[in-house]
Amino acid sequence: MKAGLFERLLTERAAKRAVTVVTRIADGAQVLVIGDEISGELELTAEQRDEIRRRLRSDKSGVLESSGGALFARCYAQPPRMVIVGAVHITQALAPMAAMAGFEVVVIDPRRAFATAERLPGVTVTTEWPDEALARIGLDAQTAVVTLSHDPKLDDPALIAALQSPCFYIGALGSSRTHAKRVARLTEAGLGEALPRIRAPVGLDLGGRSPAEIAVSVLAQVLQEKYRK
């Protein structure tokens, strides 16, 4: 690896950012893939970049399909992250489940009576407004965003930020009628083409109704997307 790429790799790893090193096996030519940025000697197709994102989500290095010679993608993934908007009852069940599944969990809710360490022990809790918190945190391809507040003032800014990011999962609580109103608002905000990325009603249809059962369905759907081929 050339010195410049190696130094960049060390910098990204020190900053705890996910990065993939792609090497052409025939001659050792390499690129670093960091989010949507590609730095190095190789050209990657859109299909190859999509495959790299999928591999990075599941932290599975491997060979990439290529007509110009075999490529090997070495993934340096960070722990996946779940950002939950709304410190509600479902969140009290979902946050510890997600943490046990290996996610770094961040709960955002400016309502200080809800967003407390006592109600959500063992995870990061912030009382910033969602747009401010997400701008500070940053959303990458290792991040899932789940909006559960059922309040457009909180959920919509988070959904807008998520739709403008490469995060691998976006889910929003609410009935089909609630989601139709949400779609209308976000379409007016100019995000119509991206709206199919939102999973709503959030979670797999397991038939559960209690907060814990809904939390299970949400985590199951997030994991399904994380490992989707």
C-alpha cells in the first residue's frame, strides 16, 4: 500500500470511521472507499460500490465481481449504530435489545422528562433537537435511524436528515394513514424520490402489539436489512 493511502487508512481507523480497502489482485493497485468518497488508483462501478456498502454493513470482506481483473475488498467496519428519535415505551425495550445485538445506541428526545438515564440506562441519551443532534453525530452507511416519537416536529427533521444520508435503514412509527400524511409533508420538502426508503409502519409484521413486541419487530427488520444480500 502506498504511503499516502496507508496514512489515510490509519487516520480513518483512529477516527472510528468505517473504511474499505479495495485491491486489484493482478497488480496490487488500490483504492480506499470511505462513505461515498473513493481515493486511489482504481475506478469502481456503481454496482461494485453498492456491493462494498453491503459487505461493510455485515463486515464481510471478499472478492468483488469485475471485468477488469479480480478485486478484493477488505472491510474495516465500525460497530453498527442505531439512532432512535423519541424516548417512548417502545424505545425502553428497543434500546437495550439493540445494544445486546451489538449496536451503539443513541436516543434523541428534547423532552427532558422522557430522555433520562434512569429510563434508558446503558445507552447514550441526548436532549438536543433531532436535526441538531444528527448534524453533530453524522449519519453513515453503518447507521439505522428509527423515529418513534409519533410527533412530526421531532420525527420529520430526523427523517429528512436520514433520507439525505447513506444510512442503511430508516423506519418510522405510525399507521398507514399517519404515513400518508408524512409522505405528503416530506414530498413538499422535495424528498419525494427518496421516500420509499422509509419503512412504515416500522418493523416486520409479526402481529405483536405491546411495546416489547413492537421493539422485537423493529430490531428484526433492522437486522434483516443489515444482512440483506
